[in-house]
Amino acid sequence: MDAIDLASKFALIDERWRPKVAAKLNGQEVKLVKVQGVFPWHTHADIDEMFLVWKGRFRVEFRDHVVDMGPGEMVVVPRGVEHRTAADEEAEVLIFEPADVRNTGDVVDPVFTAPQGVGI
């Protein structure tokens, strides 16, 4: 039960699109991820996802609109809603979602599908 220094944890991450578990609570995981570029379109049929921007600019794209965010801003993607994420420059993002969620949802992508449950 110690404080988690997010800046120090993000500094340990050297790859993009590979979420790392920073904390667990009530069946949920708080994941840290560095992103840059465009992630594949996908859905999560049974779970909601929350994205909170820590550093940089980050967007969640839906088929009918885009949510563009900066540090301190967040969005919840409801279950079953197709989306993709993107950042023109490197950004650092916290993801809140149930444990053992595949980051690419209903898509398996050899480049973007990350191992689950990897801690930092």
C-alpha cells in the first residue's frame, strides 16, 4: 500500500502499444501505455474501457466522431462500440478496464496484440 509514482513507472516503459499493469482493484486493472501512431479498429463486446491522458495528445476515434484529449482529460468507451486509438506524437495514457482484457478486443493483430497481465 505505497504510493505509485506514475512518472517513474512511465519512464520504465520503452515500447509502444504494450500496456503494463500498475495496479489492480476489484477485478480491474490500471494499465499504463505509451502510444504513437494509429491502433487497429476493434470492439470489446462485454467491457467498457476508460482512457485517461497523462502526457501528450491522444485521441479515440469512433466511426462518427473523434474525441481528442490532452493531459488530465478522459473518455469512457462503452462496451460494443467500435473504436481505435491514435496519437501523432508519443503520448502516455492510463487505461482502466477489467483484468485479462485483450488490448485489441475482437481482433488479433501480430503487431498490436499485447501480452496480458504484464506488470510494471
